[in-house]
Amino acid sequence: MQVETNDYVELKHEILDGMRSYMEDLAQDGADAGYGAAEIDECERVIDALLAALRNAVGDGERVPSPAQLDRSARAAVEQAVRALNALNARCRYNLIETDQREGLCELVRSALAGIGALRGQDDPTEPWREW
């Protein structure tokens, strides 16, 4: 997967499509990917929850968080998502999130954080918790 876009919605689709393609390719060869459509759907829910939490972190227009508050909320949302993805990947015998997906997920997180102006200057905000 070539990750050259800042559009995190497109990145999400690339990540999930990569998981589906790999699973389907293995199934055609009679092999098991270690995960199924339900796990891909769960991964999508985790990503969507992260994106929603980051949107909520910026406030509603009337209440605007301070930069420190925004960073705290964003960091908590990233931690929650990364830990959920860790657990999901472990249940899939560490087969769900491979190198391409890891790179895509990290880029998605960085792009979404940049979109709200949070955690600037952090190269990989997933690293403290990431096991994939």
C-alpha cells in the first residue's frame, strides 16, 4: 500500500481493503488469514471511534479547548484506539495488522491529529502503546 495522502478517510479504506484482499487471496489458496470479515469490521469501528473522539476533542464551536486540553484528549483517544487494535490483533494471532496496515494506521493517526492541530511534532503518537 502506498501511503501518500493526507485524507484519512481514504487511508481507512485502503487499510481495510488491504485486509480484505489478503484474506480473500489466502482463502482462494485454501489458507486461513487468521481473521475474518467480523474482525475487519471491528477494526473499522475502532478507527471510526478514534476519528469521532478526535472530532469531539476540538469542541463544538462554543467551547474551544486549550492546546493542552486538546493534546490530552487526543492522546487519550489515540491510546484507547491503539490498545483496542492491540487486543483485536492479538485475537487474530497477530495476523490482522501487517506492515502495510501498520504504516497506514500510523499515517491515518498522524493525519487525523494534524487535521485538528493536536500533538504537533510527535513523529509516531501510537508508539507508546502499539504492539503491531
